[in-house]
Amino acid sequence: MKKPSESPDSGFGVGDLLGLGSQSVRKNYYPALQERIEELERERNRYKWLFENALHGIFQANLRGGFLACNPAMARICGYDSPEQLQNRMIRLREQLFFSAAEFDVIRQELLDYGSLSAREARFRRADQSAVHVAVTMLRRPDLGPEVVEAFVADITDRVQAREKLEQLNAELERRVEERTEALQNANVDLRYQIEEREKVEQELVIAVDAAKDANRSKDKYLAAASHDLLQPLNAARLMISALQDSTLPDAERRMVHQAHRALEGAEDLLADLLDISKLDQQAMKPDLVYTDVDELARSLGSEFEAVAANAGLGFRVRSSPAMVRTDQRMLTRILRNLLSNAFRYTRSGGVMLAVRVRDDDVRLEVWDTGVGIDAAKLDEIFTEFHQILPQGGGGRQGVGLGLAIVERMVRVLGYRIDVASRPGLGSRFTVTLPRVPVPTLQAFAKPAPAVSTDRGFEGAPVLVIDNEPAVLESMAMLLSRWGCVVITAGGRDHALARLDESGLTPRAVLADYHLDDGQTGFDAIHSVRRHLAMDLPGAIITADRSDETRALLRAQYLPVLNKPVKPNRLRALLTSLIASSSF
């Protein structure tokens, strides 16, 4: 009978194959096996020593999350005391490690496309929130996970500073060469007088032009800053007036509240126009081109102005045709809204029509009215600031003459054409012509947001409001409470977390001002609340900052934005959408 360790086919047992088949063989192989094990252990310790004592940072991470492992050098580069502290703090690489989210997005896409990248310069965020320049070499490890990477990181701050110093020295050298050249040119005795006179005239001209530009920029900056500061108290007043309108008041007080509401609307429209004019004059408004269905855009505006037409006792029609354009939807909507508002403002009887006409390669957006009309001699003046068609006291609700000036500037920025045809006493037609584009294969075009039903109350839904203005918090709490919400107010990020712990409530939505105290932002506050509650709560930003940079930043974070002063109907629609999207 064969022993269990023997193989029936070959006659060799498992012990024979391992070198343990006989006493003499075991004596020969035990030392060799032990020596191999010790060699592997020495190899492991050597790699461990290299990992822990390497001068370059080494880490393994998930691009969708944070660090899986890192060495002490990586912690030192990022300004942390230990790898464990860095690994625990670094939950999201995109927002916490990379100083620029755009740099992370480019690196991530290259890794997904090619699997590796070598010596890519980037900026990491240190523990004190400062930037450190690094060179990163990354390798994607799909065997460990779809977005798991391993990386080697070198601190190149000294190299970057040296490069900047070299650039500065080159610029200084160029400046000195220019100065020497100018000195040699001025040394030409025969041309000295002519050159000095010419330079004097040119210098005076440059100074005059620069002074004029500086004065214009100062005016625009002052106007933008003053308008921004005025929007804050106007926002609080608008919300309080809206809360009063929802209250049961005597007829006299109700009329007074309604008149105050109309006065605030006029002030808001004026400030919004001034801000837009300022941004357009500074060339700070850049178009964000997306594919847009103008048929849906026209019908959306039609729904918006139906109530205006009914209130004015005028007819209103929308005649539209399916057409696709590539445009800045926000600017195009503002152009048509201003034209429609003007048409209703100067039409006393008859009606207004919005038409979309497709002509071969062009799309024509037309606004017709049966209003007072414009004299042919004045058609060139209507697009200038503060110009009004009717004299003061001529009847009708008048603005200050900025609506068409904004239209003309936005049309120019978008590269479109606007034409006007009018007959005094019969009416006017404004036509905006823009190029038609074929429908994209993926149907990747923007559509106007569908209207959200706001008839029902919010049935005690908890809502967290974060704003550093006490008056705004008070007015928001008053308005939302009348809508049936349970309102939790806070002046900043830390205060919000404390208020949540005190109340024991879990908000269904978070509304946060963008600019908070101590350099905090509403995005930071919403992120902290989500992390504190370990929930992806719906959130939105309410801000008086209308800059393109802020809008692009918040769009990248997928946060809806509502500009101050807040219109109650838009706030209610936004809140309804947020609460409807919550998963609890």
C-alpha cells in the first residue's frame, strides 16, 4: 500500500517535490527554503524602507474619493504631520488635494484615456490652504479598481520659483535693453528736437487716453459695487413685502403693500439693468454657447408674459417654428424679455406678438406690437442709454431707458443683427437675426427649465437657510414659514452645524448665500452640512454676485443659482424642485 504522500503515476510524492521526501533530502532543502524566506523578508523590508524614507511623495488613491495609502514624504509635501493624518483628512481629491478643480479634471481625463501620465506639473493644496507646486507621475491600476491610481510626487516649488525669477530677470533685461536703445536713439543730435517733441505729444495723448479709460473703469467699478451692496437690503425688503402679501390685511394696507411691492420691483429692475450695462461696457460678460431650442424658449416666454398681457388688457400671441441655434441662452432670453417688456410698456391697445421664423440658414426672432411707434428720425437713438420713446408724463409704465441699450450690447456680444421697423401711431417690429445650426447628433442642447407646480404648501418640510445678513435671515424665515416650511437659520458654516445639532432636524433643502463672513462661501457651507449629516442634501446658492466666474464655478459644482433680489415665485419654484429631488 502506497503512503499518502506518494504519487501513483510518477512514483514521486509531494514531499519529494518539495524536497521533503526523505530524511536526507529534508536536511538538504530546509536550509535552502529558510534562506529563500529570509531573502524575501529582506526584500520586503527594503521596499518598505524605500517607501517610508523616499524623498518623493508616493500615494495610492481613488480618483472618485481620497487616499488609500501614502508615505511620510507625501504628508510633508502637503503640510501634514503624518501619513495617517493626511489620509484621514483627504476625502475628496478634486476639492481637497488639487488647488484647481480644472487641473484635476484634465489629469483624470488623461488617465482614463491613456492610463498614465509623466511629470505633469500641478498645484496641490497644503494643510494651511496654500498652494505647493509639484510634478506628478501617475499610473492607473484598473486591476485594483476602475479609478485607482498610484503616483510619485516631487515638490518643484524651488524649480517654479527659479523659473519665475528667470522670467523676471529676462523681463528686466529686456526693459534695460529698451531703455539703453531709447537712450541711444535720443542721443542722436540731429533728430533730438523732433523726437522729444513727438514723444511729448504722444505721452500727453497716452496720459489723456489712460485718464479717460481709468475714469470710465472707476465709474463702472463703483457702479457695480454700489449696485451689489444695494441688492442686499432690497432682497430683505422684497422678501418681507412678499410675506406681507400672503397675509390677511385690510384693503388700505393691502394697497399700500402692493404699491411698495411695485416700487421695489422698479428699483430691482433698474439695479439689474445698471449691473448688466456695467458688465457689458467692461466687456466682462462672456457668452456661454449651448445648443438651444428656440421654439421651446419662445413658448416659455409666452407663458411668462401671458399674465402681463392679461393684467394690461392686451392681446398676446406666440407664433413659433422648430429651430436650433447655438447661443448663450441666458443672454438671448434677456434680449427677448426686454423687447417684450418694451412692447407691453408702450402698447395701450391692441396686442403684442412673439414670432420665430426660419429662413434657410437664419432664424429670425420678431417682437411685434401695436403701440405708439417710433419716428424714423429717432430710430438711431433708441439704443442709447437713458433714452425713452415717450416723454415723461406721456402715459404708460416707463423705465429709465436702459432696456434697449442692454439689448443692443448683448446682440453685439453674441454677433447677431437687430433691425427695427416702426410707424408712429401704428406700432413697431424688432427683429433679431441669428444663424441656424443643424440638430446635434446627441441632442445635447439646452432647454428652458419646465415650470414646477407650486400650488401646494411644503407641509412642514425643514429648510436650512444660511446668510450672513440678519435682515435677510429674518425675512427668509418669515416668508418660508408662511409657505409651511420649518425654517432653520444660520449666519455661517459653523453656526449651521451647531443649529442642526440643536434642532435635531434633517433639512430637506439648503439655501445658502455665496459670500459669507471670514472668507467662507455658500458652497463650503453646503458641502460641510452634507458631510456632517452624511447625506447628499439638495442645495442652492442665493447671491447678489452676478459675475461669470462665480456662475461658472457654481455650475461646475452642479448647484442651482438664484440671484438677489429674490423673486418669490422663482424662490418657491426652486424650493419645490429641491424638496422634490430629496430622497427622504
